[in-house]
Amino acid sequence: MSPFDPRGKANRALLVGVSEYDVRKPTPHGVPGDLPAVRHNLDRLKEVLPGGRVFGAHEVTVVRSPYQHDFQRALRTAAEEAEGLLLVYFAGHGAVPSAANELFLQMRGAEVYRGRQDSVFPGAEMFTTVLTMLHASRAERIVVVLDCCYAGNAAFIWEQFPDRRRVLLLMSVQANNRIDAGDDGTPTPFTKELAELLASEGELTFGGLSERLRDRMRAAGLRTVRGEEWEPLSRTEPQEDVLLSAPPKRVVAPPDTGSLDGRSGPHREESERPPGGRTRGRSPRLPRRFLRALGAWFGGLRVVSRIALVLLALATLGLGSYGLSALRTDGSSCAPPLELRVLTDPDLEPTVTAAADAYLTSGDNTDGDGCRRTGITVYSAGAADAVNALRRQTEVWKEPHDEDTNPQRDIGPQPDVWIPASPADVARVTAGQDTDNVARLEAAEQPLAYSPVVLAVPDDIAVEPLGERTGQPLAVLLKQLKARAEQSQVRRPDPEFADAALLATLGLYGTGTDPARAERQVAQAGPPSRTAADLLCALPDDTGVDSRTAALVPEFLLRTGVGCDRTTRAPRTAEYPDDVPGVEATFVRVRWDDADRDGGERDRAAARFHAWLSGDGGRAVFARDGFRSASHGRELLDARDVAHGVLRDPSPLTEAAGRQAMESALKRYRRANGPGRVLYLLDDSGSMSGLWDGPSGGPGLLKQSLGGLGGADEYGVWGVSGTGGKRPYEELLGFGPHSRKEAERAVDAATVRDAEADPHAALLAALDDMRGRGLDDDRPQLVVYITDDEDDTRLTDGNLDDVLARARSAKVPVTMVSLVSGGCDRGKPDARISDASGGRCLDADDDLGAGLTDEVARTGMGED
Amino acid sequence: MGVRRLLAGLGCLLLVAACTGGGGSRSGPAVEVPGEIVVASGRDVTGKNGIREQLIDAWNRQQDKANTGYHARLVELPGSADEQRSQLLGALQSGSASYDVVNLDVTWVPEFAAARLVRALPASMIGGDVIKSVASTASWGGKVYAVPFNSDVGLLYYRRDWLARAGVQQTDLSRSPLTWSQLDALMSDVNDLDPKGYEKAWTTQLAGYEGRTVNAVEAFASAVDDFSLTGSDGHYDATVDELAQGVAELRRRTEGAYLLPDAVHSDEAASMGDFAAGRTAFLRHWPYAYRTLFQTFGEQQLGVAPLPGRAVLGGQNLAVTESSPRARKAAELIAYLTGKQSERCLLDAGFAATRTSAYRDDGLRCTTGTSSAPSASPTGERADSMPRDAAGRPKYARPILLPALRDAVQRPRTPLYGAFTQTFTAQLGALFGDSPPEDEKLAADLDTALRKALPD
């Protein structure tokens, strides 16, 4: 009978190797140790299998050191996908109980508990389970290969398995024997022979392979741990055989044994021999007391440190990149790649995005089948928020429990990689991290790129002599600028939002300067720009402002921050303060607890991306965007094409920012003008019933923003409804300092009223109230009006003009929060009111929760 | 009540769901332990009163009443679709967060199914009531992996008042199917009228993001019959000739004569703002614009009609994660959230419902939640300003939205959709640059790039 020929069918090979174990001796309940040799087993088999032309490269799935759940998932997938031949290979520790016929395949999380009667093996898969799961497959034939201690004990289980007809079983060693895994640097002895045979010329069937393996092992003279002659086993039903390899002939020669259909190979004869004849009889069933629980590939603890080194080397070099999850159920040839979530600083986002885009389509991210190995999404979040979330909110980031604090929504995805603009951010996180944090950071030692923070002065009022552009503190540069051009101004973006602005703040406060005084130097009407690029593009909105305003921005923007939509900004010259640390983009791997479902694959994907970013590919992107080298010389990465206003060598450039310096600058910035005052106006008229519930409803948004206010800040909430002769608002929370809980309770108690709102009257009352509170101090103030704009009919013509006039004179910024799309479109009342007051307008097209929280946080001091 | 019947029948359906690993498997899950079911969904940025959360609350009340021990909890993800996808993929691949039910954009279903991050569900979870085109977004490789929750489709919004002033007799453009040449003629009429503040005839979303892909697919599918860039298995199978025809149609639609120049930098919000501000007479947009635009315009000013040519289908589908320990109950929750009653609630709140009954069955009313029905308070202040039909649905739902959904086309279906759309958007950017290449050249470049992004 011809062996089963699977060629041309949907075949699958699942190669599972457990080389790394979480719990090893001498830890109680540990397995004997890691098995570095198994790693080579997988490499070698993955290499040789496709050459046999039975399995396409895309039909081979490699799963490295999986946990039991992942093993089951991979097994289920392979079983579902295979229609012709399904090959399942396992290498790792194996264990057997003393009181039952079972073989336990020990996965990464395996432990061993010895009881009085018997032992149990959590984290291991029973061979019975494997066979049962395989039974569900449509595959016409299933070949199982086990290379582990006690592999031969699987034969008993196979013999008792009802549906064994389709299953052909190959075991590395006879029953009840442990074996040595051999040298760490090579495959295990059995798999070494197996791979060599699979790689050899000529067709190879299961029967032929089993026979030749036995011969080779015998010839090698190897012994099991208990001193028996090492003897691989196989089991098949009579007459069953499968073609496993049929490589194309390398030389033109007649086939060893001819056959009419050209399918059966040279080992056809062997395949027709009954299996009993080839296995030389079953091993005698030993008394159960001999079956001990010691799963013991030898190799032991001495390999642990070596394996750690190997892993480290792989991570550093970005190697070791076999896909874990090549799980395909369809005809497309590429599996969806592993997704890396990359969080970065808002100023760096355009460059990191460009780098990721280039990496995605690069050869480094493409496997042999032309498939992408990794997918990447780059996003940014406010720098202070990101630091705070990694420091104090990892638990709720992983598992958000309430609507008010949800970093998944407000910061973004849980990053696998974080690229802040300063290595000090990493120290800020780790130094203040809560004990219950569930994300661990590992920062690369060398930053990816560097860019100094400069004072970008319009050319017309810039200093001429080269020498005066460098080597001086920021305070001196500012003083000189004022002396040259009295009308000149200075702007800095929001220090909470991006690191470059916070670094500039370090210089601004200098040594001993009163933060309030320093802040007056960069004060502006309206909220500060969020990023440095936004600032440079906002300045030309008023040409008079643009030509006399210097900006504190990272140097690279003199190259990239030139083209603003619809405007041309004044050309600027960089002055290099010697007391402002520069931007240093730093690669940080973020590992989340329990996020090990894809094993080491995520680490390797991150390491590959890091290697690319640090290498020529990443350097080209940073060079194009005007960055400098992060190494000692700090030279421009593109030294040939130096942007206008940039000095080629502005040395001395300053050292990296310190953790404490940044923390302290942020704290002083928040306290510069003392605690804040916020008056919330919450529209509770009838039309709000449709926008009341849930985290995106009016009360939900208000509550989220309370996080920006601390015990020293004062605030109150008005419910806005009531027209005609009635008071236009109801006090829901009296003005003063509050605990967050107390404030949330008051907001929760609010309900929609059966009334219309009069925004005109309410806003006038709020502006008057706040103006009165701020008469005697410079504390930051804010009015927030949350509304659905339904009653904007009361904000027309004269009424609107009243509010606009009062908004201008009261000098209290008003943040209008419109719960409808387009509420802040040009000319809409909300846009005009916030504009006149110097506040921000947010509508449903924005991220309302994050936007409002930012506005409130900038006003309040928050909690320390 | 329909929902109760559905739930009663669900027990047996879900037994099937547990056995999708193959007939006769003995490795089905053990008995589920009651507990929390986490639903991950993108932040609802379009102001629909948290209707999704209200539906979940209603389900929780049922569970409490029956004392089942189950409780569903909504975890909101960022508003950005890219970030939602990234978090869902990253979290389900690695286990960094636990979700039982995920709300997937229709274009992500093949990817999540192929990566085995979501489970196959019984095909019977999608009944004949679900609009056929919408139902087809839920399957991959012949299996159902998700259930349509809310749909979406491209629509044409326009200024009726300006058409009337320009002398157009029939200003209701939804009466009979409109062609692009008829639309061209109408644009020309408004151009001649040149109302105050008006700049160009129409605007849409052509910035370098998903909006450009959507608009391009609409043009391509209008130019080539039965156009699809990928086969049912996700393989790229377009020809350069087909691409060239598509590019030519997209170029025709976006040439300078009628298109607002800002459209090439516009997303949904920007294009809606320009139309609302009166800079254009026509706008291509999604159903949620209906609610928003009627806050600015009255019925005499604003009209809505199916898009000329083909329109792209959007929307989101609910799926059970592979890692969920409560998969049976999670599927039951999905059945509730996508049932007839819930779909009617979603329609009333401004979503495009996925079931025909929501549009047609006048006896079906939303009784869930507090405020999705168009009730008016005694003071006459309405919960929204959408025109409604006699049964309380948005007025355009049955005559315009439902037919538009039925005729809509899908974007390419492939597990590598992320790579596809990134490539498609980037390549077509050349059309809106300073020196656009010829149709054939652009088509050839597009073909090469797509072959690389979607390798055989």
C-alpha cells in the first residue's frame, strides 16, 4: 500500500519547543532547568521542513516556550487549519505520574508538586488531551513527534486511544526513561538526527524515518540516564504510512525505486512492513512503582545564566525573529503581524511616525515570504499625563474600573514602547512608582537622537555676532533680546504637554527666579500652544506678532517646522542657551504584568524596532527632521544641509536633564500663580437629557476633569437652566476647596430640569462672579460652560455682543465645551466667546474628556 | 417579546459556539463561572447619549433581576480608530488587558479572525433581519466572527434652499437615483448662483487617512462593475486597467472646478464645518451628520440623499474574544445588544441600525434607557433637532438610509487591512499633489505598492 501523499493539500506543521521555564530548581516545585538545546531544535526543523516540499514555509508554525493556554490555542488552530497532513512536534520537559498512565508535556509555566500518593503537574499538558484535541481535526493524517523524557510512555496512551488510525506517533526514547538534552549550543541528540534525515535527499516516509532514526541512534551508542540503550519508538496502525519529505532532485538520476505515479519513495518497502516489526516489540509495561514523577531532561541549572545571556544578546541585536503567531485560517499568505503600541512625546510624534512608517515597509521588518513581521501604531499624549499614568495609574490603565479615571481612553493604548523626549522621564516614573504598579520600564542606555532647546528669534531682531548666540544662560539671552527690541515678546508652549517646553521652563526659572515673574515673561493672551510646532504655526496668524516674537522650541523645528498650512512664518535664528537641557528621544520598553501571551515575541519585535531606529534606517529619518546625534559630539545628523538659522556646532551643549530638576520645574510652574479657581456651568436644561448619561455626557466630562484640581484649588458648579424672571442658574456645588469625592457626589445628584437655559444671563453672572473673586490676586481662573448649544438662540446679536464684551473685560478665560459636532466652527457663539475671553473652545469633534481635563489642570495646582 | 424569545433560543445556539473547534471535540470549556464581562469600545464622539452604555445597563438590570451573577462593564477606548485598533490588537495578542467583548470596525474583522483573537460564533446569531450587505461584514473564511452592532454608509447632504434659488424645480434629490453627471449639472447651477460665503460646490474627506481610502473606494467601485481589490480570501486581485479606471473617476470627482481646495486636508469634522459654514452646497458624509446638521439648518435648507454611484459601508461589529473565560454569556450579551429592540434604540439615537425591522416595523419602539426616544419636555425643548417620521425614527431612515445601506459596497476585505489602507492612502496622495501623475502611471505604481503590501 502506498504511503499517504499529502502534497498539494492544506498541510500544517506545528513545532512547539519549551526551552525556557518560569519555575526552575532549586525553587520549590520547579522543573530541573531551562533547555537551550530545544531552541536549536526549532530553528533547525523550521529550516529543513519546507525543503521537503510537503509543507510550505507558510504552513510551518513555530511556537517557542508557550504557556499551556497558548499551546492549546496553537494546537487548536493547527488542527482546524490542516486538511491533509498535520505534524505536531513537541520538545521540552516531560513527566509521568506514579499512579496513572499519562505523559505530561511541561509547558513554560510548569510546576511539579509531589503528593503522598502521587504527583501533580500544573502548567503541563496531558498527552491524552493532545490526542483528544487532535481528534477534532479534519486532517487526513496526523504525525506526532515527541522529544522529551518519558516520550515512550505516550505509546501506552496511543494504544488505548480509540481514534488512533489517523495518528502516527514517533517518540525520542523508550518508555520510562529520561534522556540528556545534550550540548546547549546544538539541537538535542534525537532532533539532530531527525532534522538531518528530513534534510537528506530523496523521499522520506514516516516508516522510513523511524527506522533510520533507530539505526542512527543505535550507531551513536547513546544511553539513557538509567543506562539503557537509547532507543526511539514509533507507533502506527498496520499499513499506515505518510510521505514526510520529497525534496526536488539535485542531480538528474533515476529514482531509487520507481513507481508509476512517482509518489512513493525509496522507503516504500519499509512502509509496508507491519509496525510491530520495526519497533521490535513493545517495551514491557513496568510496575507502576517504577514510574516516577521526576521529569528530568538533564541540563540543569548551570544553563540558566547562559540562556539569559543568549536572550539578552538576541534582544540587543534584534535577532531571533520567528513568528509566534503565524495563525492563518484563510488563503492569504501573510498572517496579521504582531502589533506594537508606541507612545511618544507630542513634539516627537511626526518624526517617530515617519520612522515607524519607513520601518514597516523596510527589509528589516519583512520576512522571507514578503510578510510584515510587526505592525506599529504611533500616538502621543501629554508628557506630564504620560509620566503620571506610568507612575501612578498602571493598574487602572490595565483594568479601568470607573468612568472617571481611564488611561486607556484618556492617554491611549497601553504602550509596548514609550519614546519620551528625555531620559529623565523614565527616572521620574520609576522613582515615584507605586508599589502596585503593573508596568515595568526598561530604558535603552543611549538616546536615539538629540536636539537642543533654542530661543528661535525672528531674523529681523536676532543678534548678529555669532559668539553671542551661544554660551549664555537663557535669562541673559532674553535680556539682550529685550534690549535690542523693546517690543519683542517670548512664547513657550505648554510645559505640561510636551517635554521641550518643560525643559525650556528649567532655563526660564534659572536659579532663584520667582516662577510667577518668569511666567510673566512668556505670558500670552489665550491658552499656550500645545506643541512647539503648533506654536511656530500659530504665530503667523498675526504677522505683527510673528515678526517680533521669539519662541522657545527644539532646534529641529527650524528645519521641519517651516511649512505651516496656509501661512508662511517669519524666518528665525537659533540662540543656544547654556542652561537649558536638550530633547533626547529615548527608547523605553514597557512590559505589562501578565502580558506574556505572545511569549518573547513582543520583546523581540520591540528589540528589532529599537535596533532599526538606532541604526542607519532610524538615523536617516532623524537626520531628515533636523536632529543631532545623541552621542558625545552631538553633531548634526545631516551635516550637509544645515537649516536656516541653525549653527553647525553651537557647543557647548548642555547635559541631560535631571529627574528632580524636571519635577521641580513642573511643580513650580503649577504653583507659579497659586491655586486656581474654576467655575463650572453645566447646562441642565431639558435638551441635555440626550447628552447626560455616560462618560461622554455633560456630568461625566465634568467629573473626569476634576482630576486636575487639588485640595488648595477652589471651584464650584452651577446648573444652568431657568429663563424669564427666574434665576439663570442653580448652585450645585458651592464655591470653595473640595475633596474630589464630595464634588463628584454633588455632580451625581444633578438632574436634567424641565426648563430651557439662558446662556446669556448665566455667562454674564459667571464672569461677574469670577471677576469679583480675582480682584486681589493673580491666581489662575477659569469658567467652564458645558452645553449642547440648544439655547444658543438666546446668544444672538446684542446678547452675544454683551457676553463678548464682558468676556474681554473680565480677563477670565472661558472654556466652552459643546457636546455637538461643529459647536466650535468659525463664527459660532461658542468659538467667539472662548476666543474673546482667551479660553479654548472644545466640541464633539475633539477629544472632549482629555481636552477639558487639560484646561482645568492648567488652571489648578492639582495634587502633588 | 422578541428579545426574550431570542434569549430562550440562545442557550442551544451557544452550545454550538462552544464547539467551533470541530465536531465532537471533548475539549470544550468547563462550566462558566459567573462574573464580570468586559466590553471594549471606542469612545463615542458623536454625542449619542451613551446609548451603548444605556443598553448595557439595561442588560445588567435583567441579569440582576434574574440573579445570574453576571455583570457587563464598558471600557471606553480612545476616540481615534487607529488607537482603538492598536490597543485591541496589542492587548489581545499579549494579554496586557482583559476583554470579553470587543467592538470592531468592519474593516478589522478579517484581521482579528485570522489572528484568532476572536471566536467563531454560530451563524444563526445573524438572522435574516440583518441587512444583507451589513451581515456580510461579520464573516471571514466562511465563519461568522462578529455580529453587526451599528452600521454606516456614505450619504450626500446638500443645500435645498440654494438649489431652489438657483431655479432647480425638484429640490428633493432622494426621489430618484442621482448620477454624477446630474450632480455636476446641479453644482454648476449653484456655482452660477454664487450665494454669500459660498466658495466651491462640494467637499469631502481627502486628507491622508481612512477618509481618503473611503472616498477613493467609492470612486473606484462606481467606475468598475463588481470592483473589489481583493478576493474573498483576502488575496490582492485587481488589475492595472481597473485601477486606472478608478483613478480616472477619482480624479474627475476631485478636479478643481467644483471641489473645495481644503477638502484634500479635510477629515469628517473639517468637511462638516465647511459645509455648515456655507462654504459649499454639497457634502459627502456619514449618517451622524444628519443629527448635527439639523442643529444648524432647517428642513427647507438641508436635504440628504444616497450618494451618486456607489457608497462605502462602515460600522462596527461585536465579537467575543478568544481569551474570554465567559464566552457563552458574552455571546448572549452580544445577542441582546444587537437584537431588534436594541437596534431600534440605536437608530433613534442617530446610529444607522443594522436590522431591517428597525426601519420598517412601526410597532417596534425603543423602551430601553432614558432618553433615546424623541420625547419633548413640557417646555417644548426637544432632546434633539432631528426631523422624525410618524413612528419616531429619524425622518430619512426608512426612505434613504435603509436603501443606501443595502446598496453599499465594502472596502477590501483582508487580514492585512492596515497595510492596505496605509498604502492606498499614501499612493493616492500623488493625485492631490503639485504635479499629479497620469492615470496609467499612478495605477501602475499603486498596483506595485499594493502587491508588496498584500503579498501572495
